[in-house]
Amino acid sequence: MKSKFIPYIILALSLSSCQVMKNQVSENGNFKENFNSQRKFEKYWEDDASQSPQSYYLEFGHLRISTRPDTADRVKVKTKRNDFGIGSYQWRIYVPYYELHDQCNIGAFLYHSGEIHYEIDFEIGSGTIAHRDELNAKLNEALVHCTSQLEPHDTEIFKVKSKRWHDFKILLIDGENNQYLIEWYIDNILVKSLQTNINTDIKFSVHNSLENLQFIGEQLPIKENYVLFDQFIFRE
């Protein structure tokens, strides 16, 4: 006699398999990271902290990165994969309030470390006095630099609310002459588009960071700062 519990066992195994697939990080093609498994994090990501402390860890399903006060800490992690190209790159990030004009910068970016270095960025922080004045930024707003570092160097600055979660997305598209057309989205709104001179055979690694960088403010932070990354998704 066939057990009546077998269908329930099959259903449970099926649901468990779906959950594994939902949280799985693919080595080829699409890539999804929910920052909820230390084992998977160590398998697919590595330190890139530029002689700074490895002050990052997984916490309640988030990647938490911090920098020390009165330092030039540059704390970064990057994917072990460096073959990312045409597709959609989306980060969900909690943007804390940083003291006005602090040199503290959230980075969500793509980097190519070949003979020529290419970098495509979201860089988020309080901002300099000049930039905040130019954008008439309020106390509860941070500035977002959407930047191509080379071919061409081009940047525009936008505002987002502090103490909130935001979605940041970069689209790499096959544009003119098989060179990347880049689109930057903030909370699903297209804010910037740029035709580059970067050939589409150039591939990238993906980086998440918090860095105390001079360009983003006027003074080093006087307290520890942090950022939370909730999710990263790449889709071809």
C-alpha cells in the first residue's frame, strides 16, 4: 500500500529545492546574492580592502561594512568572478545619515583591472559644501555620483533620502560600434545615460564598499560609519 505521506514528502522536498534555487548564486550567467549564507559569501566574494581592515560581515541577511573614524579606510569586497558584461546590475542599499561633508563614500561599482582600468560607479555620501549648495540638498539627503571613470570620464550627481533603503541599478547595453551604452537607475528611475568608448569585450568584477575618500566631503569622519547591502542581482 502506497504511503499517503509520500506526496507531502515530495512537496516538501520540492519547496526546499525552490528555496535553494532562490538563494543560489550562479557561477555562470545570472548571479544573485542575498547575503544570508556565510559559506556562499566566502565562495563567491573576496576581500579587496586596500590595506584597510576587513571590517565587514554578514548580519541579519545583510552585508555590513564599516570604516573607522579619523582614518582613510577603504573597505571593499569584490566578486571572484571577473567576467561580467552586458546585463543589469542591481544593488539594494541602506543609506545611513552621515555627518555633513564627512569623507565617507558608499560604493556600488563595476571594475576592470586589465592593462587599462575601467570603472563604472554609484558613489554615495554627504557630499562637499559646493556640491550640496549646487543641488540645494536638504539635511536628510545624500548625494549620489553616477560616474564613468574613463572613456569618457563623465559624472552627474543626484540626491536620495538618508536613513532609507534604495535600489541602484546599472545597465550595460551593446551600443554604438559594439561599445557599452550605460544607464544608471535610482529607485527604478533612469537618471543618466552615457555612450562610452569601452568595447563590449571588456569584462568586470562587482564591488561593494565603504571608503573614507576626500572627493566626497570636507573632513574625515569623527565616528565609525557603516552601510548595509541587502541584495545584489546580475541578470544577462
